[in-house]
Amino acid sequence: MSYAGDRQALAVPTVCRAVSTVLDGEAVGAATVAITFMSAARMRSLNRRTFGRDRATDVVAFPLAHDDELVGDVYVCPSIARRSARSFRISSREELLRLVVHGILHVLGYDHPTGASRTRSRMWKLQEAYVASLVGGRV
């Protein structure tokens, strides 16, 4: 795993534990995953270039084709995570962990519908179970 960007977002060992929790839980063998924390301006640019959406978003994930190993990039925007955390009345740490887990699940091929049914999807339920295990069951 590699880690770049805003080192104030989450400590490296915390990010590694989150990634390992999901990969172990999903019985993934070899994996190379990069986690990058970026500003809202950089996230907006990435979202615009990649998806044509001219706005910052909280997380973007890319599974990358590779022969015998899971490879992926996950980009997280801490400023949006902090805003969401305030709105949800949870800690920024918990929301950042949720976004890392969410991104890893996307790299693994999970997806979810948009709208209200999102929180009823298999991916969302897995995500929340992993987040609960990482934050001590407080989800």
C-alpha cells in the first residue's frame, strides 16, 4: 500500500489497518493499493477530467487491470469528509475511514445504486460492518 497527500487526514498505520481489514475480510491475496488524500480543488479536477462532473467529491476509486494481483488507486478528499462528518454528527476520523473502506470496496468491484437505496445495498452493509470494526462498533 502507498499513501500520499494530507498526512493530517489519517495516520499511516490507521490507513494500513483499514485497507488490511477490508482485504483480509474479502479474502484478497496479493494486492497493491494506493491511497491518496487530496484537496477539494484537486479532487474537483480529477472528477471533472475522469467523469465530466465539475465538482469535488468525497472519494474516487479506480481498479487497475493487472494479471494476478489486485491493483487500485483510491483518492479521498479530507475537507469534504470533514464537512460530511459535521453534517452526520460523527468524527472526521470515522468518516475518513468510511471513505477509505468505500474506495477499497469499489476497487474490489463492489458497486451501489444512487439515491435512497444506496444504504440498503450489499456494498453499503459491508462498508458499515468494516467501519464498525475499525471504530470499535460505534456505527
